[in-house]
Amino acid sequence: MKKVAEITFIFWLMKICATTLGETAGDLLSMTLSIGYGQSSLILLGFFVVTLIVQLRSKKYNPILYWAVIVSTSTAGTTISDFMDRTLGLGYATGSLILVVGLVSMLSVWYLSEKSLSVSDIKTFRPELFYWLTILISNTLGTALGDYLVDSSGMGYIGGATLIGSLIAIIALAYYFSPISHTTLFWIAFVLTRPFGATFGDLLTKPIAKGGLNLGTTGSSVVLLSILLGFLFYEIYKKKKLLKLTNF
């Protein structure tokens, strides 16, 4: 049976919400609670490993497990990126370049192993493991790209979010009106939704004087988690309704 979520409009809304939550929750742990980027990364990588093991052991798609892993990759990706860019002093541009190489390498190994990068029919252990490792790297890359747009490019939070949002819109149009592989477009969109979440997360949390809405990491995380849970309950309801119709 399929192990991952179906790609729908609701999926992309939940993905953006989850990745934005990853930005605010990661900053809550590393900065607001002053745990630091290194220790936060270790804690959140541990959370990722636990959720991943439970997800891999599951026999079929479970919305709660699936989105728990998505959130864990987003939070871990936030602190790992910050650790690379700030603690190690690599900077956003160098950190992003390293992660781009890592993402391309992971996708290449996945393709050489499975002869496909499609996410529409993942049912077995190995392609699913590639899937989650690719998502972890892509979410880490997205944080670095988002921070680069906001801090280094001078575009600011609104400018960065607008640019990434426009690129996502172009990808959506290409999906319906171009011959480009849907698998290729999926992974481009998946990577882009992370920096969109990163810039939008910064817009929510940062002070008004710095161009943000000053909701703080705690307040923003609570709001985003509530929205994500609302979508999740809807997905569970829809799944149960579909099962009833099938059994009938």
C-alpha cells in the first residue's frame, strides 16, 4: 500500500504550513530558549530519527505519522542550516551551495538505485528512505535560501516571500501548460516551498521595526500548529469517509 501523501492542493497548503512551523519552532528552540544551534540540531535530528523509524515501520499511509516526519525535517533543517551558516561561519551563500550539491547527489543516488524519482507510488522501504532523506536535505536548503534572500540580498521578508511565491506560481502554471516532467516540477516546487516558509516564518516572528509582524516564535508556532492540525483532521476525516464509501 502507498506510504506517502497524495499530491493535491491541500498537500501544498499543509507543506507550506509545516515548513513555516519548522522555521518558527526551530528558532524557538535554538534562539528563544537559548539552547543553541548545535544542541538544537542534535535534539531535532533525534526527533526526526524517531518519527522516521515509526513511519518506515508503518504498513500504509498514516496522515499523523507522515506529517510528523515532515515537521521534524523542517525543524531539524532550520537549526542545521543555522548551525552551518552562523555557528560554523559558512555564510548563507556557501551553505546553500553545499546543500544544493547534497540535494543533487541524493537525487542522483536515488535515481541510480530505483530508476525513478516519482513519489506517486512509494510502497517499499528503500525508495521511501530516499524520499525522506531528500526531504530533510531540501528543507535544510530551503532555510539557507530563505535566509539568504532576507538577510544577504536586501529583499527583506516581504520581498523574499513575494519572489518565492511568484516562482511557485510559475511552477504551477508549468505543471498544467508545459511538457516538463511532473516529477521534476514536484521536486522544484518542494524545494521552493521551504524558503517560502522560511521567509514567511521570519515575517511572522520578527519585530515590526525589522519588517516583521512581531508575533514571536512561540505565538507563531502555536498559530501554525493549530492551522496544520486543522488540515490534518480534515485529511483524516476525508480518508475515513472514503473508506466507508469503498466498504459500502
